[in-house]
Amino acid sequence: MMTFYSSSPEETIEIGRQIASFLRPGKCVLFRGEMGAGKTQLTKGIAGYYGVTDDVVSPTFAIVNEYEGRTPIYHFDLFRIKDIPELYAMGFFDYIGGSGICVIEWSENIPGLESYLEDYCFVDIEKTGDDTRTITLIY
């Protein structure tokens, strides 16, 4: 377990880069945190670490954004997904365990999701102020 402290969006992006150094293809990163906690900022850092040059934005309506870099990044938003059968129907599990890294926002909306994954870690994000965050990597 590692804990980081951020006092700005830029620091949160940098923490994402640090977290990325622990990730390998096939890993799933399960973010847990309230709306506006910084999940997409962390994803920007992870994607940047792997050489992604595209704009990284929340896939709220697309459900998944795919980014090409040295390692592909698959950025999921499960906010509107209700259960495991819906994940199967949308092809979620086709991305798991492959050559990319899956970054999953709102993973807590699917209780027990981690039991369907072989290689995962949690990132808990707690808003401690307007711009401050405590970010914990549970590896």
C-alpha cells in the first residue's frame, strides 16, 4: 500500500505517472472515489507515462475510451452500468488480461467486480479539500 497527497490537478496527474510505474499489461486499476475526486486526472498521468498523446477525457457516455501508447490504455466509466451481465453484454471482459492496462472509474458500482479479474489493484481517492486529495494505491 502506498499513500500520496495532492494539492492540485497537476500533482494528481503526476501521482498518476508514479502509479503507472507499478503497472504492467493485463493489469486493471479499480478507482474508488466520489464525483470530482480526480479519477480522470490520475488517468491522464497513467496514460502520459505510457506515451499517450491524445487528450484523456472521462468516457462517461462512451463507456470506454481507448488510447494508444507504448501500452494501450482502456479507460472505462462504469457510472451507468448496473451489474456483471451488463458488463458482459458491452464486451468489457474482452479487454481484460490482454496487452493493455484497464483503468476503471466507478468500479465500486459493481460489487465484487474484482472477483472477475485476475490482476488488479485499487486506487482510493479521498477529497480532503477543494483541491486536496489523499490517494491510496492498494496493490
